[in-house]
Amino acid sequence: MWEYSEKVLEHYRNPRNVGKIDDADLIGEAGSLACGDSLKLYLKLDGNIIKDAKFQTFGCGSAVASSSILTEMIIGKTLEEAKKITNKDIAEELGGLPQEKMHCSVMGQEALEDALKKYYGKEEIEEEAGLPKSGDKIVCTCFNVTENQIWEAIKVNGLKTVEEVTNYTKAGGACGRCKGLIKDIIDTYYKKEVKEEVLTPTQKILKISKVIDQQISPQLQKDGGDVELIDVEGNKVKVKLTGMCSGCKNATMTLKSFVESVLKDKVDANLEVEQV
Amino acid sequence: MIYLDNNATTKIDERVLEEMLPYLKEDYANPSSMYDFAKKPAAAIREARVKVRDFLGAANEKDIYFTSCGSESANTAIKGVLNCNREKRHIITTKVEHPAVLNTYKEFEKNGYEVDYIGVNSQGELDIEELKSKLRKDTALVSVMYANNETGVIYPVEEIAEYIKSKSPDTRFFVDAVQAAGKIPINVKETKIDLLGISGHKFHAPKGIGALYVKPDVRFTPLINGGHQERGMRAGTENVPYIAAIGKAAELAQEALSYELKEVTRLRDKLEEGILKNVFNARLNTGVKNRVPNTSNIGFEYVEGELILLHLSDLGICASSGSACTSGSLEPSHVLRAMGVPFTALHGSIRFSLSRFTKESDIDFVIEKMPDIMKKLTSISPFQEELEVLRKRRG
């Protein structure tokens, strides 16, 4: 038996705003029948204010409660405000959810995002959430969970283990073959975060210089070229290609797909390399 | 409260509780001790063994070994037999065994054993021909449950035993009878079954006691090594009160068998008919005759199982579900999936399991309340068009 909060009990027993809005301005969907839960969210707008919201859910008690409370949370809010709502907010509003049921709150957030994507465009929503660009890739084929969904769950909820990711997104919860991939995503996420948080501007310059000296230059030298660090301004790394590289037709490619990608990977994903 | 989850566990019969109490209170001696004070507990174990012998229709009481639960019985049987026959590395079992059995074979598979998992048809019946075709010279063990815990479907273990022994006499045959004991007659001495496991709490004994039948000429190794208890095959000071309890429960279950077969079957069928008649999105996941009397598995289409259970629970009705959400495993029942139950009904499958304590009024109450619950829950479902099609089809 799950330990459901009073609020979860209240909302699965008497769900608010059940149904369909026939002339909805935005409709968001998440989940699927095969996976065991799915949610359809209907929004009616007045300008950029959510005037009404209704839902239909196929799912367990906490899925119904998450959907129900979500409609209460967004009615009357502007789209800008709604955009900021995360699964964590939904769970908190419900007075907490059992760990194994957190994926129900995630489904709520996903349906809301899906609706908002139709207003703002997919790119903007994803960029705002700071998601990897290649993130549409499906990681868990049993439950159709993408890299983006996992990334966002880690980010919003501070997830640290594969088991936690499974509780929040279901990924890895069936055949378990993607558990290695999930672990990689967790590792990548925290490596990135550490780099961004810890480095002061001076440390950043030193690190860029070290990566160029130890990892980039030796490779270019093999082809008779080299690269020299000129300056770092914010996230702009100014370099000069020398030797064979300086007159090479593929110089721009070398710069972007090799120098920049190594620096992005090893130092900071926001770095941009330009030649001076 | 209306308790319709007797395949999960059962209420302890008052008479069983009476039987065990003296050994929890005054008669606490270790049955192995030499003084008079130990005579009563030692006698209690002997009597219980005779009762379980009769309950299972075994030839001798020494064929009965007491264990702590159904899982221990299964583990002892499987590991014990395979340890004694290490040259043969092939196992046959079914896709629909209880996890206690299934996961034990998964371990052997990791350790290099070859395991064939036999499937079932859409009614949950075992593909006997497939099973027969898999039997090989190096098959060490075949393992088939007597009755399935989720559907109640009974498997023809006697026929399977005959076939195995006619083709490969050295192959051992283990039957997990946890869901059959107390529901249908078991008579091992009339069969060629080698080992058979049961669990007390499924027939009104307390949790924490089980038994394993092993045919006299079948060699196995103990799971727990130590003292001489259970003739050296299961060490550990005997759990006298619980052994007395399973003995009494076996005796009572034996007495109640004809009631179980007749009355419990009638109530179960009434429940099924009532629900199917009044609830438009209900479907019987299996309706075969050859089921234990107490079990019914019904799929409610386009509604999720946990949500149904919560609403039943709010009315004081206890049942269980094959849905993913109730198990914490994220995956729906492996039994219903092996049967190919469609996704539309898979996640909304509810198991009702009765007992000899189930009253007619309990069944009437569930039949009365189910349409209201479904009316409410289908209205939340996003699959309104699909539900409308079902509604029309049912008229």
C-alpha cells in the first residue's frame, strides 16, 4: 500500500476539472495506453492567460491527483508563469508523492510542456529548459523515454541514481537494458554542472589553455599545424591557427568540429571558438 | 470489510489459532529435548506431519518437510534437485510461474543453465504440446505450477508427470501447488510428481509456514544446513506453533473441500456474471471451466487498475490488480502479458479471490457497487471514443 498524502486521496476521489474543452486553444498529451498511463490536457486562453483547463487521465490514483492539481495550479496563470511549473511543484502541491510515483508528476509537467510547445514552439521550450540538442533520442524503448525527459528530471529533481531516474521517468523500469545509458546521462549531467559551477574566469582560461596544450595541439601537430590561444572573453575563445592549418581549406571545420567540440566537452558547453 | 484477495493471503481460521496458542505460551519446549516437557511439542509436529501427509495424499509422513514459506519450498526443491544432478543442464518451466520460482530459474540461467519457458494461450492454458516437445535427455528438471495465482487456471500436472516419466525417468518434476492447496483435491501418491510445495497462509494458517513433499526415492540437498531437524534436510529449531497451525489448517481445508468446490465456485461465478452483465467495459480475462473455485480475473478496459482498487478500498472492498502501478515494478503482470491480454484491459485487470469465509452478501455488494465505480472512472479516461464504441457494442 502506498503512503498517499491527504491531498492525493482528496484529488483522486474528487478530481477537479475533469473532461474536455471542445474549443481548446492548446492541447497537450503525455504517456500512452500501452505504458499504463496517459494524460490529455486542454487549455482555453484569454490573451496569454489560461482561462480554463481540463484533463482526462488514464492512470493510477497519483496520476489522476497530479493531473487534477495541475489544472488548479495553472488556471488564472499567464503562459509565462505556467511555463515555469515543474514536476517538483506538482508533487509539492500534492503534499508529496511516494518516490516510485514521482513519474506521475512528471507526466503532468510533460503534458503541460507539450501544450506550451504548440504556443511557443518546441525550440524555445527546450532551450529554456537547458536540454541537450540531440535530446529527442529515445533512451528507454520500453516506455519511450527520451534523453531530454531524463535530463530534465535530473535537473529539476536533483536525481543522482538510476533507480531515482526510473522512479521519476519510468525509464529502465521494464527490461532494464538502458540502465547503462541512464547512468551515462547522469554522469554527463553532473560533469557539466561541476564545470559550470566551479570555474572562475581565471580558472577557465587556465583550463582552456591546458586543454589546448595537452589535447588539441598534439593532434594538430601530427598534421603539421598548430593552434595558439590568443584571448578569452566570456565564452568566446579567440585562437589563431598556425603552421599547415593557417592556410588550410578545412580550417573552419577544424576549428568548429575539433577545437570547439573538445573545449565544449572538456571545459564548458557554452564555449564558442573563433579565429582571429 | 469485504475481503476478496485470498490468493494474496487468507485470514487465520479461529480453530487454527487455538491450535497454535499452547506452543506460544506454556508448551514452549524444544521438541528435540529429552525431558517430558518436550513431549507435547514433539507430538504436535508428528501430528501435523500426518495431517499434511493426508492433505496432499502422500504415502508417508516422512515425505513431508516443513519450511518457512512457499518460496522456501520452491527454492529447496529446485536447488536441491539440481545440486544432485549436475551433469544435466536443461530446465523446462512456464512463463506464468510465480516469481519465487521464475526468478530462481533466472539465476540458474545466468549460471549457464538452459531454460525453456512454456507459453500459454489467450485463456491462460498451458501449451502442453510445446512442453512435451522441449523434453530432452539432459533435462534435469521440469517445473509447472498446479494452478496459476492470477487466473486460477489449473494445469494438467498429472498428465505432464506421466509424460515426463515415460520419456525421461531421471528428469525430476516439481509442482508449485501454493494456489491449489485447499482449493482442489491433491493426491500425490496417485501421480508421478516428484516434489510439490505449499504455503500455509494461503489456506487459513498464519504467514511463515510452508511444506514440501518429496517422493521417497528423490534425492535433494538442503537449502539450510545445520542440525538434524526435518531429517537433516531443513535445519533450524522447529517452529512448533506454526507447524501445528499448518497441520490444523490442512485438516480443516480438507474438510471444507466439497464446500469450496461447490459453494465458492457458485459465488465466484455469480460475481463474474453480475459484473459482466452490469459493467459495459468489463471482460473476463479467462473463463475456462478448469480453474480453482475461488479465482476470477476481470479486465476493465480503458481504466487503470490501481485507481479501481483505491475506489474499491474506499468502499471497504479488498482485491488486487495486475496493473503496473500496484506492484511498484512499472510493468504489468507477466501472466496477463503471456496470455496476450490487450493493452486496453491489461492495466485495468482486477483479481477477485474468494475463500470459504466469503459471504453471499459480500458478492452482492461488489456486484451492486462496480457499475457506479466504473461510471465515475470511465468518465475520467481520455479514451472516450473507444469507450463509446464498447458501450454501443454491449447495447
